[in-house]
Amino acid sequence: MTCILELPRRLDCQATGILHETLLARRGEPVTVDAGAVTFLGAIALQLMVSAQAQWRSDGIAFRITPQSRGFTDGVAALGLPPEFFSEEPFL
């Protein structure tokens, strides 16, 4: 069964620390991250999401970020990644 993690509106340093602990606890499980309410995406949070996606792929376990708010995709783009970076089909 896929675990659904709902992100807070602001992914700042404090929220990223909490998210990191949550992701560590879910390692080895399929995860869907709900970024539908995100209005601010900090650089450290983006780095964590990129790293988590790579780790889950390396482990051969599904990792998705859906839905994605405009604030989330704008933050991804503002920090240098293409806005569709997390829109690829999940690795299964």
C-alpha cells in the first residue's frame, strides 16, 4: 500500500527537517507526496525531494509527487530545475 505524505504550505528549513524524518521512516515503502498545498519551496526542501526520488528509484520502489501546486512547480523552476522535473512517470 502506498503511503501518502501531505506537504505543508511552506517548505522552509523547519518543515524540511520534519519531512526528512518522515521520509526516513517510510524508506522501503511506496510513497506519494501530495504537494498540492505548497506555496513556498525552499532550496533545502527541493534538494531533499530530489534526493528522496533518487533513493526510491535506486531501491526500485515507487515515489511520486502528485498533485503539485503552482507554488511547488514555480519553486522547482526558480531553483533551476525544469518545472516538469517531478512529473515523470513514477519508477515502479
